[in-house]
Amino acid sequence: MYFNSYIFILAFLPVFVVGYHFLNNKALFKLSLVWICVMSFLFYGYANINFLLLLLCSCAFNFGLVNLMQRFEANVIRKTITGILILFNLGILFWFKYYNFTVFNVNQLFGKNHRLLEVVLPIGISFITFQQISYVIDCYRDNKRKISLLDYLVYISFFPKLSSGPITLGDDLFPQLEDVKNKKVNYNNLLIGIYLFAMGLGKKVLLADTIAKIVNAGFDSYHELGFMNTALILVLYSLQIYFDFSGYSDMALGIAKMLNINLPVNFLSPYKATSIKEFWNRWHITLSKFFAKYIYIPLGGSKKGDLKKYSNTMIVFLISGIWHGANWTFVVWGALNGILVVIDNIMLKYKIRIHDKLSVVRTFIVTTLLWGLFRSDSLTQYLDILKNFLKFKFEPINIKFIEIFNELVEVRILARFGLQKVIDFAPMIPFLLFFILCLCMVFGTKNLYETVEHFEMNHKRFAMTTIVLLMCIVSLADISQFLYFSF
């Protein structure tokens, strides 16, 4: 089930929120947690019941062995059980995500013909794996940490964060679920949640999905593109993944807020960053914190000299690249990001500064070029795209991209309001206005978390929320998966 679907918006979400607050209003607090579990299981298993069975079996195995580990004081036994659980969780991830990738590369390298398997990747498998591992490691470090099976199932399965994060640690979630103050309906939180959900839905449906249609056409015909159109497609994909992930993050936080639960902020205007290092402190914030806590710091962090610090940084970014996908494009993408962060650290050490505005432009250009690698099907395709880009052949915007844009529901609605003659006379105008609007939103507006810091639902915000929701519902003819669902 997707956040951007009729069944979720019009049925699942209202039933979920009303049911949760009804049970808490009746002081049925345990039952309200059961309600979260049941609805989260329904959400996750809606598309494929096998995904749900895998999730339940994984939770049972992790919870059972952690409880077994906590019965022992001997560090050797506890360390052994922890190692087994980490290998178990990584083994599931490897089987579904990396088995075919490994076999394909072995076949290529050694001339073998091992058969590839038809594997369906469970949604959000990487996020689930990391949350399971974080719980295992935290319990190993603190043997007195004990929670019930119900709390554990809520922690792992809570559906707003299940598919694409934010990666939430138990210490962030459990106190909020246990706080009696959070059991009462908070109408301000409810309004904030609806506002965040609506704005996030708008980013996904009205912006990211609109851009995706042109980006897909561009990558399908990349051989035909010159400098201008290649640059346009790369910038558009940079905007697409921005609005797609930002939209999901807003919606996830909005849903949780309706229940008086604050999930950690995961996205903070990353294209306003003045360096790649700062970019990764703003993009997928909880993933960066996870890598820092469970990989970077255990490796020694920055305490053992610059060389060790830089090598640890490279290890983390290589793992990040592999985590994002089973393709050499992701590995190289992670390595390049790591190199750039190391360069930023060196510049910081020697106090080499660039004007902030120039730094923002530089960061956006670099991340955009790297997103092109992220989006490419292979390294060969990306190199061909770069060749097109470096030809500096200045050609007009491909008319096919304009036609795709002008066939969108929103543009056809404008045509019905008497603007068809304007569109026919200058078909590029709607697209250029849309493109400028997207750039203005990215670089010239506050992020939503700043907006709701002192939130008040006035007439203006109420009207905007209503209009955005209605426009999204009208535009939901094609339900598309969030990009990070694949990770």
C-alpha cells in the first residue's frame, strides 16, 4: 500500500487515526498498540502477504534470541548470539538484494553460468534490517534493556517509517508510546499532521511524479540528447528525487504527528548545503546517524588521526552506496561521495573557504551530476550521458519533453479554463513556469519543519491544504512507488 493511493488516503489513514484515538480515549492503551501492529501489518502485507510473513518471522527470531542473550552474563555467549543475529539479518538482506548481483558478477569474472533467481525485493527491506540490527546491538551494549513483544512489534512495524524511514531508534519511540499525555487527542498536532501529510503528498504527486515522466523519457532516449537536454534531464532528476524523498519524509512525520508521536527529522533542505559533507547532514539524516553510531564510531571515528578518519569515512560511504542498491553505479556513487566528503574535511582543516552562495551552487551541481550516476542503469550508460553533456552542443529543449508535460492532467485543466490558445502559441511556457517554481521551492522557501515550529492553522493554510489535497486526488490516476521503497 502506498501513501499516494486512494485506498490509503480515503480509507486506511482515517480508520487508523480514528481507531487509535478511540481506543486511547477508552483507556485501552495496550489495545491501541495492538491496533498499530494490526494496521501496520495490513499496510505492509497489502501488496504481498509473503512480505508480511517474512517480517513476522524475522521479528520473532530477533526478539527470541535477544531475550535469550539477556539471560546470560558471560560476554562470550552474548557476543556470539549478537553475531548470529547480525549475520541472520544481513543474510536476509543479501539474499533478496545482493544474491543475483553477486552471482552475475561471479559469472562475468570467472566465465561461469550460475543461474539467477527470480527474487521479488520486499519493500523497505534495508530499513527493516537496520532497525533490527540497531535493536540487537543496543541490547548487547545494555543487557538490562527489556521490552515486551508487543512494543518490539510496534517499534519494527510502525508503518509511517516502515518503508522508507526515518530510521528510528527504540529510545526515540518507546518513551512517546508510554507517555500518558500522548494518549489524548491533541487537535493542534492533528492539524499539523494533516498539513504535513498534504504538503508531502503534493510534493510527491504534483511535483516528483510530474518530473518523473520527463526524466524517464530523457533516460530512455539519452543517446539522442545534447548538452542542453542532458543538463535539463539531470537537473530534473535531481529535483525529482528531492521532492519524492522530501514528500515521503513529510508524510511519514505527518501521520505520526496525528498520533502525538514525533519521528526524527530526516530531510532538512539539503540543496541549501554549502558542502557535500553538510549535504549528508541534511539528506537522509537518520541514515547518516545510523552509520555514525554503528559503523563510523566503532571503527574509531576521528580519534586516531586524519588518515584513519578519512579511511573510516570512505568505508561508511562505500557501505552507504552498496546499501542503496545492487549495482556498480551505487558503489561508485558512494565512493565518489566519500571522496568529496574527505576533500571537504581537508578544506575545513586548512581553512579553505568559498563564498557561501557559490558553495551552494557548487554543491547542487556536484550532487546533480552524481544523481545522474545514481539514476543510470549501468556505468556505461552514465559515461555515455557524460559524453553527451561534455559535447556542449546547445540545442533547444526537446519538443517531446514539452509534449509530455502538456499532456498532464494539471495542464489540461488549465486548457479548459481558456488557456489553450496561450499553450498552443507558446507550448514551452507552462513547463518553464513549473521548472522555475520547483527551483524557487528548493532554494527560496523554508522547509516544512521550520514552518510548523510555531504552527497555527489559519484560513490561508486551511485553504492551501484543502486545495493541495484536492489537486492530488484529481491527479492520482497513476500510482507510483516512492523511490526509496526500492532501498
